[in-house]
Amino acid sequence: DNIAAVRNTSEALSMVANGYPFQPGDEIITFTHEYPADYYPWVIQELKGVSLKLIPNRPARSDIDPGLVGWFSMDDLEALITPRTRIIALSHVQFTSGFAADLQAIGALCKERGIDFVVDAAQSLGSMPVYPEEWNISALASAGWKWLLGPMGVGVFYTSPAFRDKLAPVQVGAETMTQ
């Protein structure tokens, strides 16, 4: 009941971003160097008066150009949270640096603060443990053709029942008819 097949990560994250009941003044937090599929669905919400807040990049090492993608800290993330934060949207593993976010810790933080946690697991699902229900992940999207070894054009989309109840349908057609 909680898993759907989609074409790719972009499709799933766009359904979440466009179906979420944002109000003007709400906030979304993501990492400054997110993959485009994880960034642009949230940017477009600014047209609705939603603020997109970016977690700053920390260099991977002192001898590496600080402009290159590195990592972020929990302190950096927590500093951006306000009572208007509705969603934290992050990749489990950053596509350029390989930095793996601590989903369990971020999920616990989100649960404590009443924030929905949206995860792109395209770089990890199938090679690293991911437990959406245990880690308070509201929605998770992944390509099926990477570590899951599936065909191109098939992705996986998980939503918790409580989160799914918040989302409005954004794609309708003959396949969505119930009568």
C-alpha cells in the first residue's frame, strides 16, 4: 500500500512538491548542492510564497577547494529550522561527493519538530540500509536502474499513510478513475 512504481525520482519528488499543502510563508530545507531532481521541484514552490532554505556546504577536507561539494552538519541543518519549516528534502547520498546523510538522526529530528522528511535514495537504495518507517521518512523516491538493478524508466516511490493523506493528486487521467 505504501509503495508505487514511478518513472523516476524526478516524477515522484514533483508529485510530492506539487501536491503538498503549502501555505505562503512555509519553508523547505535542502542542501545547497542537491541534484536537480531534488532541487527544482522545491524551487518552483517559491511561486506560492514558500521559502527555500539551503544548508551550507562544508568542504570535504581542508586541502580541497571549498567550492566543491562536500557535506553538511546536523548543526547547519538545525540552525535553519523554524516553526514554519514543513519539509526537509535531502538525498541520502550526495551524487558528486558521496556524502551519506544520517537519515536516522534527521528523521528523529523531523519527528521531534513535526516536519515531513522527503528523501532521494537513488544513490543508495539497494546498496545501503534504508528503513523509512523506522526512521520517520515521510516520502522516499529512487531510480530503479541503479543499485536496484532494474530497467531504465522505472522508479520506486514510498509514502507513509499519514503523509499520503496530506498530498493532493497532481496527475489525473483514465488510469486514476475509480468508477
